[in-house]
Amino acid sequence: MRKEDELLRKKSPVNIRNKKASFEFFFIDTFTAGIVLTGTEIKSIRMGKASLVDAFCYIHNGEVWVKGMNVSPYFYGSYNNHESKRDRKLLLTKREIYKLQEASKQPGYTIVPILVFIDDKGRAKVDIALARGKKEYDKRQTLKEKEDRREMDRAVKHF
């Protein structure tokens, strides 16, 4: 990820993260994809009413889809409001799709959405990662490192 992209995402009014994914998986490679949405879905996402908990991506007929992403119905929507947990198509190049498809065929690898944000042009984007599952001892190690970092921050803060 480029530094400029990272700064833009921090400035974005909407940053919906999948915190559970970083605990459950090692991220091998990340991609930024567009997402196909209806009118009321983008309005809900701009209000921050979306969740990536238990969401995952799969490839079907050369297209990448995200399943399990919850976008709450728009409060001011009418009878044609969207379904909250429908599958949504992601927009990637053919080369990126092929790379993801080949890598995800290996055992233990999956594709996980990690962040939904609004770019500088007002479009919703999704950061997805090719990920490998962590074992139990990896998770314990991650918790220990996080705890150590917290203690060091506290020690520096007191001086």
C-alpha cells in the first residue's frame, strides 16, 4: 500500500474495519476493489451503517463477490430499499482476479475483506486481502505482542 493511499483512507469520513480478520488471519497480499452498490446501499455506507464481521470473498465465473457483508437498510428508504446481507460484486482487473484465484486454491488460504472506505471521488471501495489462517499459538503470540506494545506505550507516557 502506498503512503498516499493510506493517508486518504485515514481522512475518509467512513472507515469500516474488520478487526476480527487481523486476529484470525495473516495478510499475504492486499488489493483495493470497487464495489457494485444500489442507491440506498451507498447512502447507508456513507452513514457508517455497515459491518464486515463474518464476511468473506469468493470467485465465481471470473468475478469476485463478497458474501456476508451487512449493509443496514437506509432509514429514509422506501419500498425499494436494499436487502441487507446480499452478495455484492467487487470490481478488480482480470490480472488481480487471476492472481487471487490461483492463490486461494492452495489449502489454508482465503480472501477476506478488511476495510470499507469512501475514496476522494466519493466512491465506496473495499480493501481485500489474500489471507492464511492463524493457528492457536499464533493468536496467543499476537495477543502477547499487542499487550507488550501497550505496556511500552504506558511506560513512555509516564515519563
